[in-house]
Amino acid sequence: MSYTISISEDGNYIILKTVGEITSSSAIKQNLEAHDLGKKSGISKFLVDATESRNNNSVSENYKFAHSDLQMFPEISKSARVAILVSPDGHSHDFIETLMRNAGHNTTIFRDREKAINFLLK
């Protein structure tokens, strides 16, 4: 698993690019870093580019991540707007969208980069 965190060229959102298998612990670490950069930069919109990633958590691990693990880190803002970009044929992240929304996070999955960015810029 590798990742990079950067600010978009226009300065409107944070880009978290992940490559490889995603676990709850790696996702928390990455989100803490991304939200820290967002806070320092005054940005609360995030594009999570998971087009080269796979969520390997079980259903129960995903549930625990959204409803328990993230609650322990108030610095990961529920009011942030998050677009998760996945590959057109990738479905390993689908359930996490529902769980994140049910836990109060503004998170939406996209399979088209332009639509994801438009969502962030609304």
C-alpha cells in the first residue's frame, strides 16, 4: 500500500491517491494526514483516488471503521465533502459509501473523475 496527499492545482480540494490494498488502519492514517493538511490549508473537500486500490476489509470491519474507528478521531471532520473515485469496474468500495453516509459523513463514490470534481466544487 502506498499513497500520496496533495492539494489540487486550483487549491480547492485535497487529493489522496492510494495504490494497493486498503485496510481500516491504513485508511485512518491516510485520512488523519489528509484532514490535517486540509485544516492547515483551510480546505474541507477531499478527492480520494482509489482507482488503483482495493478495499479488503470484511463487511464487519467496514462497519466498525465507519461507526466506531472514525468516531475516535474528531479531527476527521464529518462535515468534509468526500468524493471517492474508483475504477469503472471496481466495486470493493461500494459498501463503505453507504456506511459512511449512515455514520454522518458526506461521502459519495464516483467512477468518473470529472463528476467527482464537480461534486466537490458544488
